[in-house]
Amino acid sequence: MKFLQLTSMVAVLLSVGLVAAGCNKDTEAAPDGSTRPTPSVSSRATGVTRVETAVVRPSAAELVIQLPGEVEASRDANLASSLGGFIEKVNVEAGDTVEKGQVLALVDTTSHQVRRNQAKVELDTAKLELDRAKKLGDALPAAQLDAAQARYDAARAAYLAADLQVARSVISAPFSGTVARCDAEVGEVASPGMPLIRVVQLDPVKVTVSLSDRDVINVKKGMKASVTTDARIDVIHGEVSHVRPAADLNTRAFTAEIKLENADDNLRPGMIANVQIQTEGQGDKQLVIPQDWLVTKPSQLGVFLNDGGVARWRTVEAGSVVRNQVVILKGLSAGDELVIKGHRELADGDSLIVARKGICCQEGRVVFDGAPSLTPKAGKSNGSKPSENGPNHAADETETAKSIPKR
């Protein structure tokens, strides 16, 4: 009998526990000790999806790539003598301004001039013999005339070679510019091909930047660029003068060059520059949004719009992509309200509750109305301040919006 009473008591207790659990499964403790509804696993259960939206506006902001660069001379030549010999004369030093064709140094020209003079005498002798043979005409055997012609041709070739050696012993400026370095000293022996004098052209100069695979497709010759350096407080304007078609084998980066005027000579090779290249827009107003707001479907690219609390699918045509910003060419109009969070779980016609609404301005940055974000920050509560666009169900529905299963 006691055993039956004990069994009945256990059954009653279990029944009470199950009822209590069933009553509490839809509530959870709040910070103030009260209870509130526990969020469901998916907002699909209620037929409504909580989202964040942004109204798009045309912007005059230009899509700009910002990169570090290095100032380089527009022309840079390391000059050397192709002949070995004593350095006889040096006419310049570092910092001197030179003109195209100006003689900068002489390397062993005396010995080469002697050889050229000797070759000139031999050439003159051969020419006299040839002229004498031609005057004799038919009275001279053809073999002798041919021999005189051959001697003349050989003497002429020897003279041209000697004259070329003299020319190579003279180091002259290939263009007008500035002597950046002079390593030549009178009396030293120069080896063939050893750099002696470096001449650079500093007006204009060029700034080189390295472009990634993502950036190089958007940078074209003729695009406007602005450059700043620590040496100058003003902004220097130029344009892209060259984009190398192949990547550097070591860095795997592409190189672009920006041409800049440098009449005041304040830009020097080796300076670090901050470069901004305008890749799109030329100042015209256009719709630019973050690439993450786009939704890709089979053979379609589009966005979801909030149409009075209903999700509407809109296909778009995208233009240039710079970093994470994309130009929308067709499909969007100023004032359209895009779904920017929760958009990847939507279908056309879904009901929406806007948890937070903002305005899309320069380069895709959004200014919100002050309501809490659907994405909570670590260690912080989303708060309970209501949104101007609808009720705020507090932080518990944040996880609901994030956990909506994809279709």
C-alpha cells in the first residue's frame, strides 16, 4: 500500500514539472526579474522578417583609389663609356644642370684620336690611288682597278671604326636635366660599361604606384589623379600617363605612373607620396552602393526594396567596382529604400518590419536614425529604444533575424 502511495506521489510531481516547463518555454527572465517572450528560431514562423534599410541618394562623390607611391624622375640615365681607359676630363658635378648633347666627361680620347688620325691618312692615300686608277681607264687592267677599289673600301671602314671609338670615349648628356650623381674622377681607370654619371629629368616627374588585380582593371590612362607629399602642403594634380599591362614577376603587382609638373623642383626622386586616382564619375552624380547589398540569383543581379512593408525584388545593372563600392547603372532610382540587412533571406512579397532605417550617402556610408542595429556588438546590449520605423523588440529578436534559414 505504501509503495502504491509513493508511486502516485512521484507521478504527480512529474506531471507538475512538465506543466511548469510547458508554461515557461515561451518566456525567459529579463534583467529586472520579469519574464518576456523567448524569440522563435525563425521569423518565418510569424510571416514577418526584421530588416534594416537605407534610402539611396545620388552622390557627386567620385570613386577614388587611394594608394602610396614613390616620386621618380621622368627620365633617368646612368651614363658610361663603352670603352675602357683613363678618365681624362670631368666637366660636371652632382647638382649641375646640363643641356642635351653637352659633354660631361672624356675617357681616353687621346689614344683613340691618334688611331683615327692614322686611319684618316690611310683613307686619303687609298682614295688617291683609286682616283689615279680611274683616270687611266681602259689602259689599266681591270684587276688593278678592283684592287684599288678594295683598298679604298677597307681604309674607309677602318676610319669609320676609329671615328666611332672617339665618339664613344666622349660622355654627353642624352637629354636636358640635372646631374644626380657623378662618380667619375680624373686619372681613374674606367672599365667598359661602368656607370660614371647619372642624369635625371625632374620636370616633369612621375609617381609610381602598385595596383592589385582588383584595382588595375579600373585604372586607365588619362584618369585624373591628385598627389600629396610631406614636402608640400598643397595638392598636386596630374593624370595617369601609363599602366603597365603585365604584373611584376616578383611582387605580382601592376604598376601605374602619374605625370606631374615640377617647375619649382620641390618633388625629388625617392619621396613618398599619397596618391588618389579618380576612377569613375568625373564629378557627375550617380548611385553608388556597397557591393554587399547586391543579391546574386541564377543569371540575375539585383536588390530587395522595401515597398510599404513588403519586399520587392529589383534587377539592376552594375558598373565599375572600386574596392567594395559599385556603381549602379540601371534598375535603381534616387529615393528607393533598399534592404541592406536580412536581404539574403528574403523572397519577393515577404512582409517586413524595419528595425532601422538610414540614408545612403557618400561612398556607401549609411547615416541611421539612431535605432539599435540588428547585429549586436560583443558585450553590449542593443538597448530598447524604439525605432521611428516600427516597434523595437529588443535584443532577443536580433538573433532571430540572424538565424533565418536560407531558401
